[in-house]
Amino acid sequence: MAETFEAIQATAQAREDALNGGLRIRVGVALCGEAAGAFEVLEALKSEVASRRLTASVQEVGCIGLCYAEPLVDVQLSNGTRVFYKNVTPEDLPAILDAAASGSHSPSDKVLGTLGDAGAPGLPKIEDTPQWKCQVRIATRNTGTVDPGEIQEYIATGGYTGLAKALSSMTQEELIEEVKTSGLRGRGGAAFPTGMKWGFLQGSNRPNKYVLVNCEEGDPGAYNDKGLVESDPHTVVEGTIIAGYATGANYGYIFIRHGHVGPTKRAQNAIKQAYEQGLLGQNILGSDFSFDMEVAFTGDSYVAGEETALMEAIEGKRSMPRARPPFPAQSGMWGNPSNINNVKTISYVPEIVRQGGEWFSEIGYERSKGTAILCLTGDVNYPGMYEVPFGLTLGQVVNEIAGGTASGKDVKLLQTGGPLGGVLGADSLEIMLDYEGMSAAGAILGSGGIIVGADDICAVDLARTLVAFCQFESCGKCFPCRLGMTHLVEVLERIAANKGRPDDLDLMRSTGKTMAMGSLCGHGQLGFNPISSALKFFEEDFRVHLEEGRCPTGSCDGAFNRPTRTRPMATAEWYAKEEYVTP
Amino acid sequence: MVEVAETLRARVVSAITAQPQPTVTVLSSLLAIEEEFGYIPPQAIDEVATRESVTVNDVWAVATFYTNFRFTPPGRHIVEVCWGPTCHLLGAQSLVERVQNALGMSGEGDTPDGNVTLKYNTCLGACAQAPVMAADHHLHGRATNEKVDKLLNSLKGDS
């Protein structure tokens, strides 16, 4: 029996009030937390709480974005203020729990700050730190603060009101118009207007239509898609259902790389809970709209993140891009009309519907509306996942939010938008963070990863790594990409080893041109970007290698290991040994 | 050896049929088999082909395309060193060398005693904690030579 949405909300609120009445401790256990040792802390915390016979709820939450402070543990005081402890080890827990039991905090050098209006005397507010101050948290409003494993908690913070509003009071056309008004553009890299894209699918009257949410995210240096799905999967599910309603689709897939256990588990659980609440399935919330969803997997393949390759992977084939036209909105998965959005794009949708397109369009800069979810990594003091409005400069992002280089050296280069985005020089810190500003400077914002390198890095070294990645991940369908990448990485390895030939730069340029002309998808078309951008900003590094026979910084010296695609095959003896007999 | 073979087949079949999601494909079946065995037993290819009504060649095409699939049993422990640009800038290559030296290897692959499989991963997804490595799919960030030694030693014990 389907409950009304108000009844669902009331249950969720009652649960939240009950939890807030007691001691509430949360531990961030997303990927970055795990790498910092959060699971060890969580386990120790649970056993410490049990041995003290404390009545406390210990909850797992996702990534709040302040990855430099992981593992993060936060204790909620009785006035609702949450005290965050940074870089917690199991040894810190007794003191933290002693303090929590008496309603205070300790020890102060372990406190990162507090969240919540009331604050706590003598403790800094996280809102005042440069890492938080610049942020406008829309898609990441719940990450690290709401339990991703519990739909009730999401509903209690206003979750699913966007869907309820859409289903009860908006038509498909109005919904698409609202998204168009918001100015939301695709966050996967292409920056195509989302409302217009939805309009293409809505225009088709075929019976089976799909909405696909892309969380493949193979870009090294970016983990915001996985971060969102892992930390706030319900927002992604709600956004997908709204997208399904707006476009008239009947089925949705969240597409994740197999092996990313955290995001997979959270997404599957969120879908299951949405079914239980009647928010997925037949006649959602009593409307005549029905929608189903599941999580689909790919194996390890970077190109699977390309929209047509993604559909091939869900169909169970090799993830190789298709030729377009026909475009996915005409003939996509299994020949049915399909719409593909990035996780980040979808994550904005519930708030846009709830607060209106007008509200969203006031955030941001010129034609880049809203926020960018950045992953700042590399040689920086405060690596993390930050949601900032468009219109800041890259310098503000790198120096103020990320706190400059950790090594104390000067910033030499930025690597943005994934391996295909290429590199930028230090003078690019002036560039405005928006789609037009970035592309005018010859860079891509892409998935939002920004990797910072200091002046101890040789541009040849970084280009070699990026191209080796692209070579490893080329799907092999178009020979200019498959062979060109292999060729380029060989030439770069030769230059890095100071065995370059005088015409190597010209050779690379001509190979790059062929790749750009002769490849179906962005992997080959943009595959020369790492080298062309490195040559643009750091030709001197190449010159020193070629003419003086040395590496300008020394970072190219030493062995360079890269992954290979070849794997040992089973031998004939193997077949003979365990061949099974068919009955 | 009929008994061994039948057990193998039963495990393959149950891995394929126990997939929870509604959409079952060649790829999803292969992923399920790999999760069960840690590799794709060559005989499982036939089983997937039969069940999905495709040719054995179609299944091999998919299995050899995705780089996570392997066709011989992996080592008892899997050590992955992240090799992405962020980790590279923060010293991944020297970690790779440390691991290789400790294991007596010169590249990716399995140790001769079958205890450890070494892989370079293109991104483990925890770039803020670079350089990152993983042991048996559990991530370890801010890896140093000391952490590498400790981690590899802990894998020696319970072989």
C-alpha cells in the first residue's frame, strides 16, 4: 500500500528526532576515508562504544570533501552542533569519547572545527575556513553529513520533495523548461545544455526509453562522481527518477565500474530503499508515472565512459564507441532512445526542481551556471572535493582553497579535465573557472579534476604518464588512436631517456594530427592534447632533453613502469585438466 | 576428474544465475564469474556463450577486452599500486620499484610462489590521499616505503 509523501516524511522526521535525542557519532568512510584508515577507526570506535556501554548511534557517512583531514569523526553535541575531529587514529578515540559523554570536546589540536549555527565556545567554525568559505554546496549538500545508507535520513533533510513536486504539479514540458531556465549544462565534459538534451528524448514517442547515469569516471585525478554516488546516492536516484519523468523514460541505469565497492553498494541500496518507499516502481507516489532502475557495471575500460561506448557495455559488449548519427536520443541502447547524463549533472536536478531554475541560474558566471565540483589533488596542502561557484580564478582555487603547494615550491603546471585535458602553465592561474574561459585558454574543465604540479616536475615526464595512460586505455577500434598512441608513448619515452631524435617533435605533431582527424571519439581526437599543451607551455623542457641530453628537473630519470594489456592465457594442459563433462 | 569438473561447473552456473540485477549480459556474467573465482576459468566461456546465445568468439572478445579479466588464477593476495598522474607526481614510480624489489619482480604479474599478484591500477579513486596502493582491494593512502614494507610483510604471514 503506497503511503502519501507526507506520511513518508513524517516517519523520516520522527526517526531523525529520535537519533538527535541521543549521542550521535559519524565517521566518513568514502574512498578517501578508507585510504586514510577510516575503517580501522570505525571498527575501534564501535568496540569502544560497546565496551563503555554508551548509548550512541555510530553512523557511516560519505566524503564531506575535506579529504586532507580524513579520517574524520564528528560528534554531535546536544545543541545540534557537530564537532569534527581530523586525522583521527584509533588511539584518539578514548579521549574523544570521554569528552562526548560529558557533552564537550577534546583534545583541541585534534578538532578541525564545528558545523552548525550554534557552534561551540572556543572552537573554530568550519564555515570560516578558506576550504569551506568559497563553497556553494548544492549537489554536495548532503555529502559527509547524511548517512548514505538510509533513505529516511535523506527524506528528513528535504529529500524527494523535488520528485513529489514534479509529479504532483508539473508537466514534462514545464519540467524541461525549468531545467532550461536553470542553465544547467552537462558536467561530464561536453557542457551540453541539459534541458535541451532532455527535450530530444522527450520528443520521441517510442515505448522503451532509457535514462543512463554515467558514473564510470576513469579520469585519474577526479573522484567526484564516485564521491557523490557513495556519499549521497539518494540525490542521484531522485535526480534520475525526475529525469525519467521529464523525458517520459521508463528505465534508468546507474553505470559504475565494477570493483568500486563503496559506490556500488550505496547505489544498489539506495535503489532498493526507494522501491520500498514506493518512490520507484509502478505508479510512483500515486501518480500514473512508473519507472524502474538498476545499477549496471563495466569492466576496467576508460573509454566505457564515452556515451555510445557506455551503451555497448550495458548491452554486454566491448565498450567501443559507435559512429554518430544516429544519436542516442534516436537510437541508443538496444536501439531504443536513450539519454545519458553525468552523475554530477543529475545531482543538481532535485534542488533545481525544489528551488526553481531561476534560483540556480543566479549562481555562477555568465553562461556557466551553478557550481563546479572540483577535485584538487597533487602537490597541494589541502587536497579535497570542493563545490565552488563558476567565476573564481584557477589561482583562487589552487592558492586559497587548496592552500598552495605542499612542497613549498612554486606551482609549475596544472593538469585539468582528465588525461585528455592536457596541461596548463603557471600563468594560467589567472584563468577564470568557467566553460568559456577554460576553453579560450585551450583547456578543458572536464570532470573537474585539477592536479597541481610544482617546479620539480618535468613536463616531458607528465606528458609521458598521460600519454601512456591514453595508450593503455585506447579501445583499439580506430587505428589512428590505437597505433598513434603507441607511437607517441614510444617517442616520449625516447625523449625522456635523452635518446630523442631531432625530428621527434615534428613526428609527434603529424601523428597527433592524424589521430585528431581519424578517430571516432574524444579519446583519439583529443589524445594529442597532453603533448600539444605541454609543448605550448613547456617547450623548453623538451628542448633541454633533446639538445642538452638531460632532464631539466631530474623527474624523468629512473625507471618508468607502465601497465600492459597482455595477460597470461590458460594453456592447453589447463583445458585438459579441468574440462568438465557435459551430462 | 569428473568430480572436480562438475564442482567447477556448478560454481560457474551459480555465479551466473545468482546475479541480482534484472539485466544479465555477457559482460555482467563474466564479472560475476570473476568475482566468484578471481579469474575467468576458460571453461566458463562456453557456459556464458550457451546461456547468452552468442558464439564463444563473442564471449572471448568481451573477456579479453576489459583489462580486469584474467584467465589464470591470481595470487593469494592482490597488491595494486596506483599509477595515475596524481600518484605519479607524488612518487608512485618509486613505490612501484619498492614493491617490485620486495617481491623480486620486474613488472606486473604473479610471484613464482603464487602468493602475490602485482598490478598497476590506472586510478584507485582516492587521489586526495596519493600515492595510493591497495592490498586485497583495501585502499592505503599516503603510501611510503615503510608502509609498503609493512603491508607486504603482513601479506607474507598468512599464506
